[in-house]
Amino acid sequence: MYMRINGVEVPSASAEWRDVMNPATGEVIDRVPDGTSGDVGVAVESAESAFQKWSEKTTRERGVLLFHAASMVRDDHKHLARLLTMEQGKPLREATDEVRGFCNVLEFYAGLSSQPAGDAVRLGSQGDCMVLHEPLGVCGAIIPWNMPVLIMGWKTAPALLAGNTMVLKPSTTAPLTILSISAILEKAGLPPGVLNIVTGSGGSTGEAIITHPSVQKVSFTGSCATGCRVRELAGSCNKDVVLELGGSDPMIVMDDADVQKAVEGALRGRFYNAGQICTAVKRLFVHQDIAGSFISQLKVRVESFHVGNGLDPQTEMGPLNNLQQYDTLSGIMKSVKENGEGTILTGGSPVKGEGYDNGYFFEPTLVGDVAEDSSLLTGEIFGPILPVVVFHDLDTAISKVNRSPYGLGTSVWTRDLATVKRVFQDVHAGIIWVNRHVTVPPEIPFGGTKESGTGRENGYRALHGYTRTKTLFLGW
Ligand code: TXE
């Protein structure tokens, strides 16, 4: 596939290409241009040229277009979901959910198009003010490979509805569905240059987007280390930035929890998308009074999981997305085994054997008796490994939960309101779920505290994040 700049397919000025692989089979399924800073320059110019006309449309006109685009993407969801599974690895069911999730985001923001675009403020004898929310101009978006389509929606929908134009860089391992969707958005009527997709590496195209003087704001989702670099670069150009940098979300299961429901919550929370979700359950805290039965039920369910190619309808968990992930997780489990950082309850190794040898398959894994300084508890485990910690009182659980440098989400599983209140008040996180985990619908703000990043996506406030106010003060 080609990049999409100014509504057309283009190769890179470098004439270099990058292969895109199916992580289940190791086969090359396509290739995309290896973009350069020069390509970013062309894309930003297109976005600048498109800005005036796009921002002069009414918000309602832009909303109608987003509604229409969502319906065209829905019409093509089977093909898009298949493509997503082939480049990302996730089961077809999850890929379908993700494409539909993208449409939901577009529709949510389109639905906000009738909201007032500003306020009137009366100041008595001093006069009256009109406060307008204006679009920023050209915005940049940098997307990871784990939920590429959904995250594309989180960044593009509010930015475009507010009247901005955009240059977006997908990850090198999952760019294809994003490119296909952007072509559909253009067919739906998005004018050329409003959304430009530049493929390529983070160091070249990513940094060129952040540092380009005409890019007003950058929204980034990815690792903490890269997020720090993005913050540094954006700060040096005095640019607004949203950073969504992952987490190590705890799930706290109290002794009064509905155990069966919580077991299913832990399964979905940890193993959906092979555990490669920023809000996945990455640390499980279980009250000692129910720990025995909870862990044995969870183990039975985990051991029955069908791991395989996402295109196989029986598959419940696909491969990891890329070699870096596979090597990182293999290394973590090697260290856990060699250094006695925990007891492996099930799994713990790459999946080998016929049908698995060329893919990045990893066993769904549970680890008990985890050492407090193990990276399973201190880092972000971006894969299907779940450390289980048994606790005897809520105070201890909360203090362990808050020891993490991350603060994205937390769930508590209980029937007791006082417990909910305590967790809501004392746990450091951007979202607290009660009796569920992971779900992030477009209606609610999403983002974290501490090393999980800054800024919020989703919700009506994210729309304001893509505007700046301009005030007319009428001193009568
Ligand atoms: O992330 P990177 P990687 C975490 C997760 C995972 C780890 C590494 O723990 O194991 O990060 O994944 C672009 N300037 N998350 O290496 O490098 C890059 O091309 C500008 C959590 O894939 O952060 C890609 O498009 N951009 C996370 C995007 O940044 C740069 C989701 C993410 O890549 C860049 C993904 C640079 N210097 C990984 N370097 C979440 N929050 O959910 C890279 N990129």
C-alpha cells in the first residue's frame, strides 16, 4: 500500500519500502513506503492548504460527513477486520469489535456537532464577551500497533470535527487498516489534505511530525520511553501534547465479589488482544478468603484457552504483534524462572509446534507468589502474563497498588459501596471501574496520572482539547 497525502496514494521520496508481516504466520502480507521528514513536510503542506476550507465549514457539516464516513466503514467492516487480524494478530472477533469501535467514536463526535461552539459571558457595566472555540490548525497523531484503528478514531474524530486537519503516523507493524480506512473516509467526502497518513519509523517520520513548525498539537500513544522523547521534543517547540503511555492496571477482587463474574473479568481483562492493551489487567490482587477458589477457577479457564491464528474462528487469543514483544516477554519469563521471582501456575513459555513455529505465539500465563521487586509488578507487562498477589486487607492492597509508577486504570470487584468509595478516593488512576475492567467507551474521558501520561482523550472535553478560545470583549 502507498501513503495517503492530499487524497492520493504516494510512495516515499526515499523510494524505500518496509514489509508488513502477519505475526501468526511470518508471511509478508504487504509493504508500505518508508517515509522521511521530506514526506512529512509534503503532508503538512497539504494539511495546511486544506485547513481554511475545512475549518470554514460548519461543525454540523463536518459532523454529517463523519456520520456518513462511519456508515461506509461499517459497510466494509468484514474486509477491514480481516486485514486488521492479518497485520495485528488479534482474533477476527476482536478485530471486528475494534472496527465497530472506530465507527462508534466517529458517531459519538459527529453527535456533538450540534453543541455550541463557544459561550457568551455577561460582565455587567464592563460589557459582554463572546468566547469562541477555534480549531488549532494542523495536528499530528502518532499511533501504536496494539489497537491501531480504535486509537486512530480517538485522535482523528475530535480533531477533525473541531475543524483541524491532520498528519497521522501509524506504527510500522500495523499501518494497513489505517491506510484502508483513510481511503474510505476520502470516498465518504473528506476533502483531500484533511487527513494525511505518512508511514515510516518513529525516529524519522514521527519526530518530523512533532518538530514541524506548522504542527500545532501532537497526540501520542505508545511507550513511556518514547513518550518522554515526544514530550521533550514537543516542549522544545512549545507545543501542546497529549501522551497516553500505558499502565500496569491492578484488578482488586474483594472477599464479597461475585467470583465467577470476576474470573471472567480477569480473563477478558488480561488476555483480550493477547494482553496488549494499555488498560489490560496487569496485576491481579485477590483477597485471601476467596483466593483458593478464585485462582483454581481462573487456572482452569486459562488452560482451556485456544491460542492460534486470529483468522481461525476457534481462536480465543492470537499471537503477539511483533518480534520485539515476543523477545521482551520471553526474556521476562526467563528472568522470573531463573531468579525465582514467582511460581508459574500455568503457561510461561512461547507456544511451539506445528502451526505455531513461524508466529509470535505465547502461552497465557499465571504467576503466583510474585516477588515484590519483580518486573511483573514494577513494570508494564504488555502481553498475556498475569501476576497474582493474595492480600488480607484493603489498606495493604491499596498501598501495593499505588506502588506502581503507573496510574491509568484500576478495577475493584465488590458489592460494598464503602470499599468503592475508599478505592475511588485513594487509588492513583484516571479511571476506577467497579465490577468490570478495560472498557473505554468514547463517551468518557480516558487518560492517566503519574507515568501513564498527560491529557485526556474521548468525551466531549477532548473536543475542546483540539481548540483554543478567542474572545471578543464588547465594552459597550
Ligand atoms: O512503542 P513505541 P513500541 C508499550 C508496551 C510495549 C512498549 C514498546 O509496553 O511493550 O511500549 O512498544 C512511534 N518519535 N506500549 O516500541 O516506540 C512508533 O513508530 C515519535 C504501550 O512499539 O512507543 C509507533 O508509531 N514517534 C502503548 C509509536 O510511536 C515515535 C501502546 C509507538 O511506539 C518515536 C504501544 C519517536 N522517537 C506500546 N519512536 C499503550 N499506551 O497502549 C517510536 N515512535
